[in-house]
Amino acid sequence: MLAHRLPLRRHLLVLRRKRPDAERPYRAFGYPLLPALYIVVSLFIAVCILVMKPRFSWPGLILVALGAPVYFLWRKHSQAADGRG
């Protein structure tokens, strides 16, 4: 669950920095402090889970890591099909 939401908060910070004039359909409460704090706390919890319950957490992490090459290959293939790659 944390691994799913963490990139969303990170992208919020990146998008608001890269495109400050973009339309904002909603306001991020406490921006940038609360999203940054969420990222730090989530990373801390994720590391604690990896250290304290490695038997249960490492297989999930490995499974996600195995999906990363598939994602990048799929992305490369779709960009080539669209004529962008």
C-alpha cells in the first residue's frame, strides 16, 4: 500500500515544481510540507517493515522489482509504436 501511494506524492511535488502555471483542480493541503512529510514517514515505515518482517516483505519487494523491467520494455515498445521512440 505504501509503495503504491509513495510515487503519487512524489509526483505531486515534481509536477508542481516543473509546471507551476498548470491548472490545479484541487489544492494540496499543507503543500509542500505535508506531502514531503508523508514521503519521509512512508519511507521510514517501509524500511521498518523490510527490517522487522523480512520473511513477508522481501518477496513482495522482489516481485515489484521483477515488474520494473517489464514496465520499461512495455513503455519502450509503446513509444516506438507511437513514433516517439
